[in-house]
Amino acid sequence: MHISSSRLVRLVVAAAAVCLVTACRDDRPAGTALTTAPQAPRLTSRNLPSDAPTICVASVRKRDRLLAIAHPTAANTRDISALDDVIDDVCR
């Protein structure tokens, strides 16, 4: 099997182009935070403002109780995640 030099050059250029495109593509979506970025401080019952809405106070207290469980179940983890979303939406 003989490959002409022009075909070989085209193959090498195509392979280099594929490698370049693959290397330049970002694997992370643009909206994700860097792993080294500090997390936002978590609201707790102790650092809630005195004028916080009732839904914030109730959600934070319930999440704090769930976080205190030594061995959380999958349901507890889902509840914590849902409460985090409520707190992020309503309390901040």
C-alpha cells in the first residue's frame, strides 16, 4: 500500500487540525465556578439577620437539623439540596 506524499501531508494536516480543535475545546461549561474559588458562606441559624423572612428562618433551621445527622440518607441529602436552593433563592 503506497500513500502519495500529498495525501500524507493532507492526513497529517487533518490530524493536527483535529488535535488543535480538541485541545482548544473547553470541557467545562462557561457558568461553572473554579474549584479553587471560595464557597459563599453558608447561612446558619446563628448568622441569620434579625429581620430575615420567616421562610428563610424555617428553611435554615430545618437544613441545620438535617446537617446535624451523623449518617444522612439519600432522602436527607435531597432535602438538604432542596433547602439550599430555597435559601439561595429567597434569602440572598
